[in-house]
Amino acid sequence: MAKKIKKKTKIKFIPILIFLLLIVIVFFLVVWLMKVKIKNIYIYNNSIVSDQEIIELANLENYPSFLKTSAKEVEDKIENNPYIKNVKVKRGFLAVFNIYITEYDLLFINSNTNKIVVDQDTEVPMTKEVSLPILVNYVPDTVFPKFIEKMKKVNKEVLDKISHIEYQPNDYDKERFLLYMNDGNSVYVTITRFELINKYNEIYPTLEGKKGILYLDSGNHFEIKG
């Protein structure tokens, strides 16, 4: 009767050692990566809120761990600022944080609420000093949304020249406004002709330094003061 020969199973120690070594290497690599701090923070497209304010809002002033810092949490914290509409955080090579900011377009100060009207038909609190036109009186609800839409289309260089805005309807037009300019002139406009205010920089040189009232609501004539 033939004898059964039992094969001896040899344990391969070298592959096991290599596997364990890889686990140890990966473990220490992860530990090391967790300790790597954010090296640089780049902030884009902000003009109202400063870089330092954004860094403090996000609690990044001490440059915390690059991997442990949640991009979503950073976005949420920054968006708490009333002047910021949207934030996108992207991680970059060599522990870099890129923060892309979208701020609200600030249109005017509503003196009735002491808040700033922005580009989405909403108002934000005045938490910092800004230079904007001031709406000095009440505008009816039927006119106010149209007025905001027109203000959105005013060029920035012209917007900066408007000091105060007064709702001033007459018997012919219930959507009429008087704009007080920083240079001492006043301009009448209506909702239907509001875009003509963007031509103010072209019209101003033709006034030859005279001060008065520019009627853009009906025709285009200039009445000299005094």
C-alpha cells in the first residue's frame, strides 16, 4: 500500500514583511500629511470685504491643517458676511487654499430701513462704511422693484457720482426720480428713461461748468441755477 506524503506548507515571510512595512509607511505618511498646515491662502475677486476679514471669518489666521480643514465649512463661514453672495474654495498643490469670492453689487442706501439694497432685491445691514447713493424718501411698492432693476444697470463710474436720490412723481409720471449729483447738479429721470443717466459723463462737459437741473425725464434740456 502506497504511503501518503504530506506536503509541508511554507510560510512566505518576505511578502508578509513587505505588506506590513507598507502599512506602517502609509500610516506614518497619513499622520505626517495630517500635520501639514496650509502654506498659502489666495483670495480672488473681493473688493468690499478685505483679505484679512475673509481669513478671520474662515478661522484660517493660524493656518490650520491642510487636510483637516473642510472646504465646505470654510465656505459656510465666509458666506455669513452680509456683503458676500457666494464662496468657492479649491485646494491647490503644495497645501494652497484658493478662495473665490462673489460679492453683492451694492446699489444704494435705503434711508427708510438704514440698510443697503443689493443686486438681488434684498437689503443687507450696513456693517462697514461705504460710499453709495442714499434714497431719501419712501418709494411705493409698485415702483420700488422697477427702480432696483434700473439701478442695477447704472454704470459704476456714474453711480459713484450720485449723492442722493429722491422719489418725486408728478402729474405726468408716477415713476419719476430726482438724482442729486456730487458735482452740484441735479438730474430728473423716469423709470422708462432711467438708462439715460449712464450718459451723464458725456453730457457733463457740454454744461461748461454751469450748475443746474438736467431734465432727462422729458426731453434733454438743462436749466441753469440762479
